[in-house]
Amino acid sequence: MSSCKKSNEKREWEKYCEEKKKNEHIIERYCYDIRGETPNYDLTFEESEKSVEECWKYRQEQLGKERESERGYIPEDKTEAVAKSEWEKQKKRNRLLAIEQRKERKANWELKMNSPVHMFSKMIDKIGCRCEAEEMRAGKFCDTCTLIVKVNEYTVDLFKRASQGRTSDN
């Protein structure tokens, strides 16, 4: 890759990071602290490139394994050759395993969609807002929005305490 293209990508990365940091919600930062993680926009350009490359390699390995299990085992050379009936059995086992893995991925996805974060998000979407633009300009908000502001303040406090290693019981 040319050094000019690389420097352009680096500038774009730095611009992206600045924008993400500027728009970061305090709860996001607390969550990273609680989990002991570093957000991607706190990484250097080089660290980010390495992380993306590792993710890409891992994903390619997983895809390769998945394809291999769906295809069935194919011997590399004559010394590995097995009887056709044995090969057919192995191929069937691999297909069944691939089906089972797909079912497990689907079950995992459904679990994630029913996690507390998603459930809270769905609840907020259902509640909705009854505010009218003219009333909002006048500083008047519906009861739901008034309560959501208080929920937000309380939530920020909870996350702050957790990120500092304190619980809400202290």
C-alpha cells in the first residue's frame, strides 16, 4: 500500500476517532470501564489495523470450518482414503453437525434479542413519546419524557458507581 494512501487512511481514522469521542455518551465510557475494555476509537491507527486483520482472519477460519463441515471430509491423498461407505457416513455426520451449529447460532441470536438491553430498548420504543413540537419549544414535555429524563439521570449514576467499583448499595 502506498504511503500516501496509508496516511490518508490514518487521517480518516483520526477524524473518525475524534468524532466518536466527541459524541460518546458517558454511559458508553462507564460500560467500557466496567467491562475492562478499550473502545475501538481509543486505539491508534496501527492497533486498529491489527485488530481488524485479526478479526478478518478469525472470520475466514470460521467460514472455512463451516464450509468444510457442510461438504464433508474429503481425503487429501490416497493414504487417507477411506471406504466410500465410511466417507458417506462421515459426510452425513458433518451435515448434521452443521445443521446443529446453525440451530445453536439461531438460539444464541434469540437469547441476545431477549437480553435486558434489548428488552429495555423494545419497552422504550413501545412507550413512545406524546410530545408536540410547539410544546417542546415552550419547554413542555409529556409525562413519559419527563420520567425518561429521571431514568436517564439515575442510570448514569448507576453506571458511574459501577465503573468506580461501587455498587448502588453503598
